[in-house]
Amino acid sequence: MYKLFIRPLLFLLPPEKAHYWAMTWLKMVCKLPGIKPLLRAIFAFKPMELKQHIAGLHFTNPVGLAAGLDKNADYMH
């Protein structure tokens, strides 16, 4: 559904509008009971070979988020 419908629609929008729309939609969907744990279970990616220990910190995987993902701190939860 994403590749056939949602992604093409998002790519028609200017980047800022697409980002706002996607983040707002995700925020609304996550308010439904059970959705957050379901999304965590589906998208959790924690292979043992990617674990890192750097400067006393433990990382389950070395991939981070882009600095501007939540630049206005509107979607912290």
C-alpha cells in the first residue's frame, strides 16, 4: 500500500508539507490503543552483530535519526 499509493502521493508534495503530513498522520495513528507496540514489533531491528559500545554508551544498532526529523519537537512521544 505504501509503495503503490502513499509514497507517490507524498512525492507530489513539497518536502516540508510531505514531512508535516506524514508526521501528523503517524502521531494520530499512534494514539489508537495497541498501535505503538505493534509498530515497535514490526519495525524493531536489533541484530546482535550491529551492537556498539562507544564511550560508555550501548547502542543496539548504529543507525540514527536525521537531525531535522523533529526539528520543532512536535512529535517527541
